[in-house]
Amino acid sequence: MQDINDDPRRSREEVEALLKNVHAGMEILAEAREGTPTEMRYPLYTHQQVALTWMKRQEKGSNKGGILADDMGLGKTISVLSLIVSHKATQSPKTTLIVAPLSLIRQWEDEIKKKIKSTHTLLVTVYHNTQKAQALELMKNDVVLTTYGTLVSEKKKLANWVKNSAGRKINTKTDPGLASLVSLFHPDHSHFYRVVLDESQMIKNSKAQASLAVASLKSKYRWCLSGTPMMNGVDELYSSYKFLGIKPYNNWTEFRRAFGVLFGKKGDPQAQAMKNLQVLLKATMLRRTKGSEIDGKPILQLPEKSEEVIYAALDEDERKFYSDLESQSQVQINKYLRKGTLGKHYSHVLVLLLRLRQSCCHPHLLLDSDEAAPEVDSGMLERVQSLSAAVVLRLTEKSRAVENGDAMDEGFECPICYDIMPDPTIPLPCGHELCAGCLKQHVENANRDNIRNGEEDGPVKCAVCRGPLDPQNVITFSAFKRVHMPKVNSGSSEEESDGSVWTSDDEAGRDEDDGEADQSAEKQQDVEENGSLRNFIVPDDVYGNISDDDDDDDDDDRSSTSSEPKPPQQAKGETPSAEKKGGKKAPRIKEAKKRRKKIKGTMLQSLRKEAKKNAAAWKDYTKYLSHHWLSSAKARACMELLRKIQDTGEKTIVFSQWTMLLDLLEVALKKESLDIRHCRYTGEMSMSQRDDVAYKFTTDPNMKVMMVSLRAGNAGLNLVAASRVVIMDPFWNPYIEMQAVDRAHRIGQQKPVKVYRILTQETVEDRIVQLQEKKRATVDAALDEREGAKLAGLSLTELRFLFNL
């Protein structure tokens, strides 16, 4: 019997019904716009009135909801609150469920209190702590706030209850055990009037537990809110349409059939598929940017933003260093391709890419282990063995999906920063993976909230499932594979035991058998030759045969006796121009080779780790960097740029993915004798420290530069005091960079904003930028407002023709 979801006649009828909603998205004239609801404390902006009108039309039409995809800062929250108070239920159910990341729950609470008049107060409850109301009590509220993690947790509880109750005759309506267990998914009592997903890009992976959980909620109306409804490709939209129940595209087969060609599947020509996607979006999505116009006027009157690319030319030694790394990477990847094991070594490939990206910025980044996950030891392996069967199954299936090249499983993606993780950090007991940096920041934020709530010893909860989390009880995915996927590990040792010592077992996921004596001996030899192999250590010959002159200062008591990489070094005070192509400065290089000092990788790691504990240790660390100073093309370009900006008196934000590069830039400011007061804002700082730094940068006219880690400062930070933004290294996801730039280019900015991107040519950064442009082109084409306006003017007959109906 044919699946009803594959019935062509039914799909045709569903598409026809959907097309009727396209005209609901036509320009809403002033006389047709909803006014500000009487319940709202402040008047709506014009674009919010348009949003309210459109949302009401969507709820009253066949879609029963949609996607509000306005840019960040345009007031999506206010638009939703206006909808809640102006389109209320006349009978049960009456509750609007708002699902948001935990960090935004308090913001929703505050906005409801501030923006709605006290005479029309809504009954609101937060459902995510241990004191949870049962479903019947929950449905008495006007608004329930919860998190994606809470949904996942409850969905699991319901699944376990169903499994344990198999074969028993139970009245689900009255069963007290079920009532006390679940409130959001109770089969008889949990039915919402409206469900709103804030930051709905959280469900962009349709196979993730959060995506499956939200799709199971029962409600009359459904909404997705996101300023970035697509980040990497069209396939990320599927989970939103599955949640919204927009037929026929809530079915994966239909979605892939219609739009698969846009994300690598065979199908209709791309131009036709893109046109059809634009029709779908016009029928279901409202998208306005800061540059959008209503009634011939921009929504927001922001100062101009311009961008400039500065190409930092690698000098002769830097180019050789990079080329050698790239050649070795290519050899290794070609080996995987020949053996058909590229998917199995996905983590290793990501590390090779990481090292290439880092080498474009500064060679010292390859010596640092700050961003690495905890080292695998016997204690960690014991913790791996304690994992539940369900966690083991999930991680194993995820790994195999990546190995097999599943298009919907491109790798382990951090749920907080959306970066792909070569070797995820996995807290226990729940086993949800995060990158090491985001886990650390999440724990710090949780501890801060506990103190604020008077619970200094309160628990830390997982960012994904809200289950208990012990920051000291973590494992890495490489450790997991050693224990639970030994066949994968043993299969990689033969092809990787080629004498290469430029990447570590733990970080690259090389997974060799520690019990084999010959491999153990080889690893010991590597340690003796290269110091710690915790990170991507390159043997001396990678830098070429550069003679060394001993320097009396190298006998510093902080130095290590192990031999470390010998990166190129320039003479003190030399500052070559970034614009000079090729970077060929023979006298400088010759002098640099004579003066080059050895920097000890293990000592650098140790000093940097201690530097985070107190000011004295930080001074030792920066003194070591200064004493063994090594500049780079990007560091020189950044210094020249800051020198020019200093003459204008403008404030500058410098972003990088790597906090060690920020360390090096701080040292560079002193080495270049640039009298620029600066500060830093990174995830390793406490929240109070970050707040103090942001305040000083905003209020102190002499504080001219802020060094910001991209992950800590890409969202939720207002830095309109700065009008210059420097991006030191390109991020895989262009929208993360865009969010970072929005720290300065936002409401409150009074000056034109200039964005500088410092790149290196003929490196992996060229290809990263190409990928960014490809992702942006697909997303921008789908969300193009002008094309959407044209489609709204087509007749129903013309729209049918587009879909070949």
C-alpha cells in the first residue's frame, strides 16, 4: 500500500493550498495594518505593525503559523507578544508555550513584564527547574516558558514510560505516575494554543533530539523565530517545516524531491528549484533586514557600514612553513581517499584543516593546547566505560553516519557556537557533546546564575537536555572511540604509522592501540624529539634547515630542555608592510635567522595555563612571549591597521577565534611601541569581569581597542562605542561573523562602521571564503526580498505553472 505521504494527488492539493498564502505576504498597506494592541505598554514600530498583521493572517489562514525571520534587533519578541495579547483563545486550550535557549528565558520574562500593561498582566510560569507543575496546572497559564533541553528530557521520560508500560492496561488520563512524569507531552492534557520556538535555528539538524521533540508538541498554531533561519544550506529549513506542519514539505521525501538539488541531491534544475523555494518562503516566512524599507523609508536609520579586505603577505619563511603543512596534509588525505577511509578519519581531517587555518595566523598557535579537550588518561577511559547503553548507541550511530557521508550528519556540531568539533568534549552522565570552550563558558554562566539565585552550590545542568552535569566528569570522543569503537581505531593505525609526528593521537583521533610495544616506543621517541605531542607539533625540519645562533637569554630558567619547532623569526622592531606582495625581505629574513630564539612548546603551554590563575603568572607568560617574540604576516598587518586607526581617534574591536592570537596581538602592541590602551573580552573571563571590561570600553574615552574572542562576543554584546571592527580569521559560518560585526553596527551607533577582514592569499583561507560566499549566495537567493515581492504579484495560475501543477 502506498504511503499517504507519497500520494501525488494529495501532495498536489497541499501545494495548491499553500500557494494561496503567497498573496497574504504582499505588501501590507498602511490602512490595512494592525494598530498597537491596547494591552501593550508602548506603541509598535511600523514594521512591527506589519509583522502583527501578517502573523494574524497566517494564523487565520491554512498555515496556522510560520517563520518570523526578521534581523536581530528588529523586535521579534515584541511582535510575538503583540500577537499573544491580540489573538487570544476563546476557549481551551489557551496557553502559549515559548521554547528558547536557557540564556534567553529571563529576557522573555523581563520583556513580558516591561512591555505589557500591568492592567493586562499575563499569567506566566517558567517550566525548567525541579519544581514543575503537572500538565493540567500548566495549562491554566497564559504563557509557559521552557527550554529545548527540558523538551528533550521530557520526551525521553515519556518514551521510557511507554516502554515500561507495554502490556499493561493504563488509563493515561488519570494515571498519577504519568501525570507527575511529563507535563509538556502528556498524551491527554498537554495541548497548547500556540507554540513559539525562539532561536529556531537550534533545531536545524532534523535528526537532533530537540528537532524530534518539538515536532511532537500538540498545538493549534506554531511559530519559528530566527534571524538566521538558514546558516549553511537549504536542508536546514526542513526541520522548521516539519515542526510547523506545512504540507507537503513537512515530509522529508517531498522536501528533498522539491529542493534536493539545492543541497547536493539530484532533481530539477537549480534555478527552478530556487524559484519554488522562494515561493514556499513567501507563503510561510516574513523576513526584513535592517536595510528593508516600508513606505519608502528604511526600517532602521543606521549609519553606513563598509567592508575592506586586507591581504597579509606571508614572508618567505612563513610561506614555506605553510606549504610544508599543506603538502603533508594532502599526502595524508590522499592516503585516506585511496583506501576509501576518509569518512572514518573525519576528525583527523578536521584537525589538519584546523592546523592549516592556525598557521595562516601565527605559527605559535600550533604549539598551544588551550582550545584542546582534556587529555585522555586511565580515569577518563574508566568514565567512558560507565556510559549508559543509550548514550553509547547514540554516539556510535552519529560517528558511523559521519563516516558514511550522510548529508544530514556532517559532523559533531557544537550546539552553542555551531562550530564543527574534531574531538568533542562530552560531559557525563547525559553524554551530549560540546566544544571545550563553550562547555567551560556554560559552566561559568551556570555558576554565576546559581550565586545570583542564592544557590552557591547549586547544580550545573547540561545545555542540551538540562540533566545534571559535573564539569570534572567529562570524556572526549577520541576516548570514547578507544573503548567502544576499537575496530575503527585499530583500522587507522596501519595507515597512519608513517613516522609523521605533526599531530597528536588524542586530537586527531588516530586511535592507535596503546598496548602495542612498537607504537609505544615510537610515541616515546616522538615525545623526546618534540616535547609534548598534546597538539600539532611540527618537527624542526618542517621549517627548513635554519642555523641557530645561541643567545645567552635562552638559558632562562622557564625554558624546557626538549627540542621544539623552530619557526621563522624576524629582527626585533622589524615591521614589514602587509601590502607588499610575496613578503620577500631577504635582509630581514637573514637577520631574523641569526637572531631567532627557541620557543619551548611545553613551556608555552604550561605558562599559558598558569597565566589564567593570577596577574603574576600572566606577566610571566607575556614576558616569555615577548622574550621569544615572533611576529607574523597577520600580526604585522593588524599593527599597521591599528596605527592608522589610532590617528583617527576611533575605537576598534579585534575579533579572533583563537584567544592565543589575542595574547600575541597584545604583546605585539607593546613590541611595536603603540601607545594604545586596550582590553580583552573572552569566554575564560568571569561574567563580572566581562561586564566590567565592556563598561570600561564603552565609557573610557582613552580605551581604544578591545580584543574579543569570536565565540564570546558574537552575540548579546553591545559595543556601539566602537566604529571599527577587525576580523583576524574567517569562520566557517559567515553568519557568526555577521553577528560579531553587529556588536558595533546596531541601534545606538552614531558613526559609520568600517569592517576590516585580514586574510592570507593562496592558503586554505581562500577556500573558506569561497565556502562562505557559496553558503551566503544560497541563503541570500532564497531570502531575497525583491524576488519575494515579485512572486507575491504573480497570479495563482502563474504560481501553479511554477510548480508544474
